[in-house]
Amino acid sequence: MPHMIFLCKEQYENTLEAELVSKCGPSLAISNKSPGIIVSESSSGGYLPGKFFVFERQRMENALFVNEGTLSNMARDVVKQILPAITRSEMKWTLHVYPPEDTSLSITPKIKYFKKTLIDFCKDRFGPVSRRYAPDADLRKESMMVLNLCMLKNGLWGAAMLSEKLSDPCPGGCHRMIFDDDAPSRSYLKVEEALDIIKINPEQGERVFDLGAAPGGWSYAFLKRGCAVTAVDNGPMKIVNLDKMPGRLNHVQADGLVYEPAPNLLPADWLVSDMLVATGKNFALIKNWIGGRRARKFIINIKLPQVEPYPVVKPMEEWLSSKPFIHYSMRQLYHDRQEVTLFGTVDIPSV
């Protein structure tokens, strides 16, 4: 029987389930959970709200389970049970094969050889279908079918879906960013991932306020793009070779939660923040800066409590959704840990 599958960060299965139940009601029956995977008895996502879920990394509609076996037998079963939807279509298609959490290195070689086995099987048996295969497809630029396969140690879940129905265009919903050795902290990866998802590239000369900036991982991401960054933090900035950066840095030693820029500097082009503060304090910052239309674009990282994270996220979502001038997404990114990231744009009235 087909199922609806949701993938999430490992150890966040209960959090995603709480979000699903809160937004979809008791009609969404969860039949099984395992590390990084929630299985719903319902096969289709037609009853789901338009936006994807905060703690959802990827989804599969009308998914079927293929039991563990030899790679050739598993490839044959995928072709027999899951590929027909692609065979009947005239669209181009691509293949995503991944583990439920993208740090599961133990089955990476298995995935590599399975992909080759499956594509070779299609070439040998289904020539016309294989000629529509697009191995390097960018799903953000082109619509196509996706053979969406999540590989486990005891088999795989699989679904053939339109690319628009994926919760993320990357395999497994994982945006694996490349670290820049000149960046002063690994938090740089989080802001790079958010920029990769939002698809708004910071432009040279744009004014950026980075609240809680030290040691400078997020500021560095904007400085390298030529922005004028005001980094607000009582701690030291550790960005090297500032004289060679295309952007300009102004370090203000102050508390990012209470910092007030000069009125003539607002609205900013960007408000970014990655502060280790309680969720309520971050919510107050969001209301002040985003609700006050003090920035056109924003990326804000929100730290979560260890117990029941979703109840502290829900009021933020409800407040943001009540403001029609705020266009936002809130997601637990691949590079996030005990946190989620809020990003989006604000409609600023013309003067």
C-alpha cells in the first residue's frame, strides 16, 4: 500500500510529528517512525497545507517500500513498482538516491553502485525512458519527474513525483555547502545555505546589519560579496585580510538585542542574526526589526529548547502569517543543529 513519507533531521521525528498533527489534525495517522523518517498511512499529500513544514527535510507521496536484496533485484523492483509513473510520462526525469540523514556514510558506497545498477538496467530494458534521463538536472530551473529514493539498511522507500511536489529540490533536502577556509566560523555554512535556498544574492554596496556577529562567519559571507556590513557584538571579530575584502566592515561593540541604528540608515537591505539567545528574545527581535519593516530582507537563526521545540516555534509562525507584508520561510536547515532558520523579504512602503 502506498504511504506518505516525511524525512527530517534525526532525533527530530517527534518534533515533526507534533508539527504535522498541529497543522493537519488527527486525520494524519502516523503508522511508523524510525531515525529521520515518519511514515503516514495516507498516501497523498493533497490534504496538506500549501507550505512545507518547518522540520520537514523532504517528502514522498504515494511511496512504496522495496525490501533489501541484491542491487540488481532492488533495481528491478524499483523499475517494476515505481518507475511506471515516469514511463507513462513524456517529461524528462532525474534520480535522487540518498540516506534519511546525509551523514550516514556507511551506505554511501551502496548508494553509488545502486544508482549505476538502476540506470544501466533502464538503458538495457527501457531505451526511450533512459533517453529522457537528466542526471545533472537543476530542479529549481526546470520542471520534471523525479525518481525519489531513500535508501535504508533494510531496503528503500521510493516514489515517482513531479519536482514541484518535493519539499526541496536537493536530494534528501540536503544543501551541503562548501566551507570557505577564510571564514572565521562554521556558522558561515548556515547563512550560505539560507542564501542558496532563498535565491537572493546580496549585491555590492547593500547595507547589512549583523546582530550578534562575532566572530564574523555571517558578516564574512556578505563582505565577500561587497556589502557594507555593520557587525554588532561586544565580542571580537576574527575576519582576516579585511583590507582585501570587497565589502566594508563597521564593528559596533554593543548588545545586538538592544542595538538601535541611526534612523537614516533604515530600512536596511539585510538584517541577519545568529545569536545564542532564548527563543523569546529572538521573537522580540523579529517583531522589532521585521514587524517594524526595518529591513527589506532577513535571515535569522533561532535556537530551540531541547524539550518540545515546536510549541515555541508555533507562535512565531502564527504571528508572521498574520502580517501580509512579510514573506517568509522557516526551516531546519541541513547545517542547523538545535535550531531553525527564518528567512524572507519585507514589503517596504515607498516614500
